[in-house]
Amino acid sequence: MVAALERGLSASKSFNFKRMFDSPSTKQQQSQTLVLENGDSHLVESNTPESQNSDSLEESPVESIPPMISPLTRPGKRPDRQQADTDMMKDRFAKLLLGEDMSGGGKGVSSALALSNAITNLAASIFGEQTKLQPMPQDRQARWKKEIDWLLSVTDHIVEFVPSKQTNKDGVCTEIMVTRQRGDLLMNIPALRKLDTMLIDTLDNFKGHNEFYYVSRDSEEGKQASNARSNDKWWLPPVKVPPGGLSDPARRMLYFQKDSVTQVQKAAMAINAQVLSEMAIPERYIDSLPKNGRASLGDSIYKSITEEWFDPAQFLSMMDLSTEHKVLDLKNKIEASVVIWKRKLHVKDSKSSWGSAVSLEKRELFEERAETILVFLKQKFPGLPQSSLDISKIQFNKDIGQAVLESYSRILESLAYTVMSRIEDVLYTDSLALKQALLAEETSDGGRTETDSESPGSSNSGEETEKLDRQHSKTLFDFMGWSDKPTTPPSVTPKKLSYLEKLENFNGFRSPKDTNLS
């Protein structure tokens, strides 16, 4: 048998193992072969292709054998873009899991706050450069859609049990419990995505419009284009329009886009206000409050609110609201008093420090009056920064779904405000160009009589100019449909609107202002 085996080995010219291990792209002219002769083995060098057909068993050393890589995982098969996206997603979710604590010591923030900060920071990096009324670059737009989808994907796994019916094969109907996305997320996330798309489409609609353009502030043309409105916004480039103003189609398009953005802002503010109202008040905030409303408000404010006759408009007229700090301080005091009075309504033990020495009816009346003042403050000062209560709610909130809704609606509200401000800048510059054109026309016709100046054509032009001036000089306070002087509300409790009612007819709720996005 041994002799037969030896004859078999000698009869076969060679048996080459090299092709089993070599990659198709690897073809070496020089190779090492392992030759078996009479049971002994030794390595010989082969420098010619003919040596592959020698009477030997050729095998590469272990060190020279390339790893067997599956075609699905071969680096050359995976696009570099996909690999970069995967690495970026790993980085994002690693920070979320660590709670923004890169040391891994467990000192990070909660998952809800980490996710809220991630959405806010993403929006700041994407929309913070939106200084002009023009479409977003495609790379930034693609990055926004991709990364916001990553962060919102968390809400797909926040579910609740709902009853459902299942029919078996034998026709028996059985009631079972199934899971679906939580109700508030199921209703608000698609709505916010729609608002997001509307804002991006609004910016895309300005592609190709060349009637207005932006110039550098340091250039000679930029100095000529400067006006009172642009000087207040020194970080933005001035807007330049034709000498006679915009054309009628361009002006109508701007007004249409402004109305559309206004509706988006109202919807985002309504969702944000609703989510903030549903967030639980942190115990740390409650512990920091005084034990009665008088200590929180002060004697003068407390006396004004608790008098038998109360007028919120007159109350605000008596307050010093000359600066933003004073308005925010008044809002913090009133919100604190509302929390105190609500807590006293639910505490039955008179010996407790939270016990109420005033009847429940009067306590409810005081709470209603304070909430009415808050509504008036939100109407008159819609751009106030976050109050102490709102900051505490966002900071100590543990509900991830509410954190996503609050942050997403807040950044959409801020983006809508930014886009509307850019539209107002163009309309204001257009109104100035119209006034200058009319003034130049009147100057050229110096011999015109007073009767001629009061002709129907010039009268209509003057009225149109005055109307445009009023429209373009409006603030966000005016665009939201609020009058300068708040009307006296009825003495009854303000109606608490549902989500759909707020969405259709919003009444002045404004979320905390994000200074990073404004």
C-alpha cells in the first residue's frame, strides 16, 4: 500500500494549493513551494511560471495567506459615504447613552435631556447660518433630514397597549391587547414633520428669484442699502431691491410665503405650549418656592390680584415693564404663585406648611386671575426667554417622548420666526424703495398744483404707500393678530383649548425662546 501511494504521488505531476488561497487580484510571479520527496519536506524557491507545474505540492506560508473576506463585508464593496454615516450615527447615540458624560462615570444628564439637547444643537448647527432668504444648500438639507430622522427614530419604540380584536380560524372573536405608538407622539410627530417640510419648501421657493439680493455690509453698496431696520441687525447682510421696488408678482409671492410661515409658527407654538403644560412640575422647583402667594408676589402685587374688583389690563399698565428683565421677573413671580395656589388646593391638612388659610373658592379665583395675567404677558411679549418654571420642566423632565416633542416644536418655531424675519426685511426695504420712488416723482413734478396732487391716482398711490409702510413696519406682535392694547377678558375662567382648537385658532402661547437659533 505504501508503494502504491508512493507511485501515486510520483505519477501525479503536481497538486497546487496556491489557487485555493490566492485572491483573484493577487498573482505573484515568485512563490514558495513545499516539495514532498520520499516522506521528507523542504522549501524551494520558484521564480518561473513553469515551476508551478513541477512535481511538488505548492503551499504559501501562513503569513502570506490573505484573510478570507466575504464579498458582503469586503471594504472595497462598502461605499465610503455609508461608512461615514454609520460612524456618525454611532457617535451620536454613544453620546446619548453616556448622557453627555464622556468619562463614563454616570454623572451625565438624563436620556430625555440628552436627546432634547441633541435636537437643539443639531438645529443650531444647521439653521444658524440661515442669514439670507434663499434655499438651504443640498448638503445641509440632506444632513438635517438624515440626522433628525435618527433622533426621532427613538419615538417609534415608545408604545402603549390598546385593545384590539382578533378573529380565529373557527370564527371566534377574541379581544387582545396590542402595542402602538403612544397617542401624543402618534398625533404630534407627523404634524411636526409636515411643518418641517413646509419650512424647507418655503426656502426652496426662493430659488431663482433675483429681484432682491444681499450685499456685503462693508461694501459701498452695502453702506447705501443700510437702514434703521438693518442697522439693528448688524450681523445680517443688507437687502438690496430695484430702485422702483419689487414687481407685483414678487411682492405677492412674498406676502403669500409670509402668511404660510405664520401658520407654521402658530401650529408649532401651540404644540410646544401644550407639551410644556403637560410636563410635571419638578419637586426641586416646588421646594424652592415660598409657602404662600403673598411672599412670592410681594404685598403690592398680591393686593392688586386679591382685590374684589380686578382688571388685568389695568394691572399690567400699573407694572413697570420697561425692560425684558422686569417682564420676565413678573412672569416668574406669577407662575410661582399659580403653582403655590394649585398645591394648596390639593393639600387638605391645615397643619401642613402648604395648608390654605383662605377658602377654596377665593383660592381658585386668585389662580384664575394669575393665569389671565400670564396669558396677557404672552400676548404682549411673545419673545420672552424661558421662565424659571419652563427651564425646570425641561431640565428635570424624564419623559423622553415629551422631551422630543418640546425640543422639535421649539426649533421649528424658532426657524419659522427666522424665515418670517427675513421676509419682513425684504418687504421693509421694498417699502422704502417705493417711498423714495414716489418722492423722486413728486420732486420732478415741482409745478404740480395742490389740486393735481389730490387727484385720484396720486391719492391712491399715497394710500398704497402708507398701507405698505404700515404692513412692513409691523412686528411679530402685530403679525400674530394681537392688538397693542389687550381687551378686557370676561371674569370667567379662560377656556382651555384642545390641541385641534389651538392649532386652528391659536391665542398667543409662545414657547421659551432659544437664543441659539434666533
